[in-house]
Amino acid sequence: MYTFKKEERLCNKKLIEQLYHNGSSFLCYPYKVTWILTESADSVPAQVVFSVPKKRFKHSVDRNQIKRRMREAYRLNKQATLYSFLAEQNKTIALSLGYVAKDIIPFEVAQKKMIKLLGQLCVEIGK
């Protein structure tokens, strides 16, 4: 239930390119969300990629710490909100979560924002 497997990671370069060129996006500070509906036959309802800009965070230690926090917040909260909504709608999506804040936020704040983000994403998909 609270897992984040390889199948849930977005690795397909063509799909990532399509996501950034044709996807819809919104800002839920400190995250920028870009998403697109897909017709993939994968077993998972959502595939996600996490990004932290090298321009803003020069040290890889900082980028990796932020990505770990983002992944953990997503892993803990995806099932209750996003996956249950996508199962009802019978849809699959590709998702990009970019970090736009200028400093590293604590995990508790990151988790609260992730819950808000997933709820807002469900509203956006439902439109």
C-alpha cells in the first residue's frame, strides 16, 4: 500500500517530453505540478518524476534531500487521495513534481503541501 515501485517512476523519455510540451500545470507552492492523461497499459494509475533545479541548489546533497522528502510525502499520501480518485475515474496520468522554493522546507510542511497538491490535482483532473 505505502510503496513506491519502479513502475510508478516515469522513465519514458518520449512521455516526459510530451508531458512538458503538452501537459497542464499549476503551482501549489513549493511545488509546480505538470500532468497529462495517458493511455498506458501499466498496472499503476500514475507515473511520477521529481525534479529539483541545479541552478537553485548547487550541492547534490541538498537536491537529493529535497527529492527524498518529496518522494516520501508522495508515497505516504498517494493512495488515499490520488489513486482512489483515478480508480473511480478509470484514468491514468503522467505527473511531474518540480520544486520551486528557494530554501529547503521541513518534511512536515512538505507533507502538508503534498496532501493539498494531490487534492488540487484530483480537482484539475475532474474538470
